[in-house]
Amino acid sequence: MNFKDSKIAIVYDWIDSSGGIERIIPILIKTFNNADIFTSYFDPKKAPWATKYDIKTSFIQNLPGFIKKSRILSLILYPYAFESFNFSEYDLVISVSSSFSKAVITKPQVRHICYMLTPTRYFWIDKKSYFKNPVIKKISKIILPQLKKWDYVVSKRPDSIISISNLVKKRVKKIYKRTSLVLYPPFDLKYWNKIKKSINSNYSNHRSYFLLVSRLEHYKKVELAIEVFNKLKDRLIIVGAGSQEKKLQRFANNNIEFKKYISDVELANLYSQADALIMPQIEEFGMVSLEAQFFGCPVISYKNSGAAETILDGKTGIFFDKQEAKSLEAAIVRYKPISYNLKILTKEFGTKNLERFSKEKFIYNFKRIAYL
């Protein structure tokens, strides 16, 4: 099947942030005939990268802000939102899904490929983190069983599933009982080389520091890093924004600094001078790990994370065994004496490692799968 002259749609769960995965959407749009993009809700202030696109949103876009900006308050609305889209005029639909976009309904002649970021976290992976509020917890006990059943059923709608890592592939098999191919997200080497040329060689943060780049959400386990650095007293710079921002700031001591909405040039400066990037969370992939390695910054990652698939152990980073403060602390203590050598190794092996995740390979393989 050839989609060169076909009408193509890309569907994403929501567009209200600027994280690693959001770098993929523009690549897919350009790759597939400047495809139309659909989503449940779009916040241009939080996702300025998407303002140049004509984004088609669901009825959730017109709801009051306190509802549409809340994943939990909108939870029962997402199934209706994605099932309401009409793709009858399209030849190919690509859903990029960490939750609900895979649920879109297509006619038999319309090919539907799901680029699976993860099975829905709320239902299968980290339910406790999302339903801590006593009232919401009670309500969730009523609605979650039905939503889980629905989520399992709609996981059968895509004609094929592409997982972003082996970690996600295992989850898809275990939870949805579906096989999937693995295609790592692309690292845009050309783009980051341009950014590297813009780095200020005179830039200095004065004191050494560790770096954490992440959305500030429950499942990112940023509080784990804060707990460790509160104890160690080493400087930590946290880059990111999210619903847990104020809570995490209250928890952090003065040696921990928060930054948000910074440019890629500013981020590159931070990567290039950081002692190491800290990744306490279970990432399905971990784009920031590749970004750090590109700038010669070693990564300290939880070993059962998808990010571990991007790191060469002992060459571009090290792992810690348990997602606990003691384990992360031990890894940082272990890292300090070898930091100088590991930085040299990261500069030597980092760029070569990134060849596995090239944009060209991603585009070639995604097209090959889509054109089957």
C-alpha cells in the first residue's frame, strides 16, 4: 500500500506540554504528507511548538479550564472525545498514545497504526499515584473497572502497534495481549548540532551541579531525587513544569533550584556543564537521556527504566537497582570518584550511541511499516 498521495491523520492524546515525546509529532507530520493533527485538548501557552499547526480538537477544548486541564476530571470524557472524531475521509490514521488516542474508530479500509508510548498508566501501571485524593479515590473505585475494560477493548482497534521500547513492548503483550514491533523515537542530530553551535562557551553556573529534566508529575518520581539531594547537599537543578511543581518546591532545600520553560539553547548549556543527569523515574524511553549524552553528560538512571535501553553501562552512564532513595544515593556516591573518566567516555561513545536513534532510521522504518 502506498500512502504518498493519501490523506493522513495523526492523533495525540493531548497537546499541553513540551517534553521529549512532543519532539516526535512534528517529525511524523512532515514525514506523512503534512498530516492533519487531532487531539482532545490543546493549550498553546504550554505547547508553543504546536501553534503553527491547524489542530483539530474535541469538545473537551470548550469546557472550563479546571476540567479540561485536569486528566482526572476529564477521565470519563476522553472515550467520548476520541470516539467522536470522524476519519472516514482518511487513508491512514497514526495514533500516538499513552492513554486514549488509540481508541479512535476507523472504517475497515482505513489503516490505523498506533505508536504506543505506554499502556494507560491510570489503569494498569501506577494507579495509586493518580488517585490519592480521598473523594477521587472513592469515585475511581466505581468508574475504573469499566474504563479498564473499555481500554482493553479499544487496544484491539489499531491494525498494528509499534512500541517505543522493549519495556513498552513487554507491557503491551502483558496487558493488551498484543504483539508489537519496537521502533525507538528519533534523535534529531541535525537539530541538536545547530543548538550545540549556539552554546555560550563563556556560560558558567559557577558551582558544579547535577541535573534533572522532567515533567513534574507523580509518576516521574522527582521527589525521590529531591529527598536524596536534600540529604547530600549537592546542588541539583530541576528543569520542568507540571502539576506537582509547588509541592516539590516546598519539599526541596536551598541547594535545589527549579527552572521551567527554558529554551533548547539554555538546556544545552545546562547539559554541557552538568556533573550528570539524574533519572529516578521509570521512563518508557527517555529522550532526555539521549540529549544529555549528546552533550557529553553521563546519565544516572534506574535500571528497570526504558531509558536504560539508551545508555551504555559504564560508558555513557550508570544504573541504580531499586527505585528507592538509598539506592539512588549509593549510585551518586559511587559515581563521584569516576565522574571525570565517565565524562570522557560519554563524549567518546555518546555520539556513536546516538546513531541507533537517528531520525533517518526512524523515518525509513516508520514508512516501511506504514506502507505494508
